[in-house]
Amino acid sequence: MAPKLYDLTFEDRPDYLYACVQADVISLDIAVQYINELMAHLRQTEATKLLFVRETPMMISARHYSIVGSFILNMLPIAVRVALVDHSPSHRIVVRFINTEAREKKRDVRAFELFDEAESWLLGN
């Protein structure tokens, strides 16, 4: 079995599920792997609120971000509210793609640059 190229951690917090992915390198394949693992955990715990922190380097292309954003929104259970905090060098691209895709698909998902803003939105009504 090949070693994991990322570290995905989970923490049950009082009002939401916290997840964080850290990776030294990122590719479309790695993103698909950690998203699959994240979605499986989300379904298993039946959490309805997720704060997901992404600490990764920049991907190769903006097209990859579009693919990853669509993949997340298509796999995400309908009743789950998600706040994404992106700490990658490409956070502006990530925030734009995720927020645009979520709005178009009418999903309760938002991307942020700051943790406090994300948590406040996630816990708000």
C-alpha cells in the first residue's frame, strides 16, 4: 500500500464536525482521495455542520479547482452546511470557485479565508 500523501484529521466539536487536511504536495488525485475520505466520515457521523480547513500548496491549474469544487458539492449530503477555510497560496481562487459553484447549485456551502468568519457563518442561521 502506498503511503498517504496527506494528513486528514477530524475533531467532534460541540456544534459541528471539524476536519483539517494538510499536504506538502497536491494534485487532482490527492484531492479526490481526501475528499472521498472526508465524505465517508461525514456520512458515518451524520454531522450536519462541517468546518473544513485546507492547508495545502497551490494546484497546477484553475481548472483543477473547478473540478474539485464540483466534486465536493456533488458528493456532499444535501442537509450538510459546510464552511471551508482555505490556507493555500491560491485561497482567492478556491473561495471564488467554491462560492460560485455553491450559489449556482443552491448548496449551503461557503469558502472563507479566515477561520473566525467561517465559524461564525457556520453557526449562524
